[in-house]
Amino acid sequence: QIQLVQSGPELKKPGESVKISCKASGYTFTNYGMYWVKQAPGQGLQYMGWINTETGKPTYADDFKGRFVFFLETSASTAYLQINNLKNEDMATYFCARAPYFDYWGQGVMVTVSS
Amino acid sequence: DIQMTQSPSFLSASVGDRVTINCKASQNINKYLNWYQQKLGEAPKRLIYNTNNLQTGIPSRFSGSGSGTDYTLTISSLQPEDFATYFCLQHNSFPFTFGSGTKLEIK
């Protein structure tokens, strides 16, 4: 069955970096892109962008240009989200979801940013 | 960006009730509207895609309707496992945007 399994919760300090993984199984990884979605505490979901798993090309939504990086380890059917120079407002749960249909989602990774 | 206004934010209902949740888009989204169920700590589950198509494996008590800017998720007879948060997603145009969610609670 199709699954997206994400890495565990993270506790980081402001200014640090965090890398979140999303491992896909049950389908051919490079046939479907991967979206990333942010859910801040008490707030709605926010589309961050997507990565083309065939070419590795990322596309970022406007609010996520600069400190956010999408990349792949295709041999491991895994997509990554890295957030550099963490800020308090990055504290959220981050989801991956299969493109182009948002049909399957990971369980989410909670990132806590605290000094 | 397309704004998605979801209502109500909270809904209290009983097992067996029929409930409806609405999403209104700030412009026509051409029926590119999905509905999801989210439970704490779990992956969101797609219930309905493109307005009215039931995801495989989802019970038929879930249905969707709408067009243009107005969309509705209906649960015809609530079951205990349906108490969760529901949200909509428009995927008509970038950036994709989400409703703010409806928390469905047991009365």
C-alpha cells in the first residue's frame, strides 16, 4: 500500500537548521512529485511548494523562498525539507503529500523552535 | 491568492446526525476542491476529490457537491469514528490554499 512516512519530532534553537524526511513506498517515487505543507499551531494549512521527483527541480511558494530547501534522495525514495536559520515562526507541523493529487500524506513532523 | 473560507469552525453533533461543512472560494475554482479528514498525529486522509468523487475505501456516507465558488461536504449519518477535523483544499491554481478547518465534536 502507498505510504509516506516522515521522520520524528525535532527540537531546535533559533538560528539552527532542521532536516525533515519523507520516505515513500508502494509506488514508483519518480512518477509523482512531492508537495510540502506547513501547519502552524492553531492555524490552517499553508502550501509551501513542491519538488519534481523526476528532475529534482523544486518550486517554492512565495512565503517559502530563501531559507527553505526541498531535495531528494531518489535511490531511497525519500524527499527532504530543510529549513535553515530557524525562526520562532517556523514552529509548526510539516507534512509531505503526493503530487499532483494530494492523495496521500505523511503523518507530519512537529518542529519546535525554542531557545 | 485564492482565499478559502470554511464554515463552521466548530460543529457539535450526535451519532446518526447529518452534517454539512462548507467552503467558499474567493473566485471560481472549477471544481478542483478536495476534502480531508484529519485526526491528531495521523496523516490527513482524502475523502473527496474534485468536488464529488469519493476516494476509494471511504464510506458512502461522505459526499461532496458544489461548483464555482461554493462547495459542501456532507456526512449523511455520523459514526463515532467521524469525529475529527475536516478541511478543504483548492488545487485549481497556485498557490494552492486550504480552508481553516472544521472541528467536529460529539454533542
